[in-house]
Amino acid sequence: MKQRGIATIAHARGFVASRRLARRVARYFDYHISVSRAVAQNLIEHGVKPEKCQVIYDPIVAPTELQPPQRTAGRDIPVVGMVGMLQRWKGQHVFIEALHLLRRRSVHFHAKIAGSEPFGPRGYLNHLQMLVKQ
């Protein structure tokens, strides 16, 4: 596309582990959009120029049918949640530990975690389920 004068943009959604691959990516694309600062920093550390890399966060789309708030003794109970791939570096275990601290302080809430384990190493889902049971 560069030969035809058409700008090319890469949308980075994950980390690059290979400097060789990153150099190729940097060479073939005019600009890079990443889904987080961490992904952008990873690209920069692997040779993408900072001025050619921008973070644009994915939007969170509200459900089309909202459920009414759950009530207990006439009070609204807040719902807190976390959405994303189940990976240790994303910190779902930290979220669960924080919820435990809230529960110990008698804070009432409903919590939800949405996501699944990606391809590759498995077991984090089981670890999270064990934390919730504890």
C-alpha cells in the first residue's frame, strides 16, 4: 500500500515478543494504534517510533436491555465487574482480593467477571474460581 501512497495502520491488541517481528511491523505500517498504554509501550520498546503510536481504548458497549437493579431490604446493591481475557497480568485475582476486602467491611455488592482464557497456558480460571470460593 505504501507504494501506492496509501497510509497503512496497524491495530495492536497484544504484546510483541520478537524484536525482529516488531521491526517488520514498524516497517510495513505507517501508524500504530494500540488498545492500551502497556501495548503501546511494548511496541515502542521493540522499535516503533513513539510519534507513530497512539493509544485508543476499546469502547465498552452497554447492553441493549438493561436489567433493573437488584434490591435488598429496599436498597440498591451496586454491581461491580471486570471484563477481559482471563490472564494473570490483567489482574482479575487482584479484583477478587479487593472484593474480599469490601466484604470484610460489610459492603454489599454483586460482582461479575466476564472473559475466558485465551489460547496458550491454562489454569488461571481454576485459580480464580478457587479464590472466589475461599
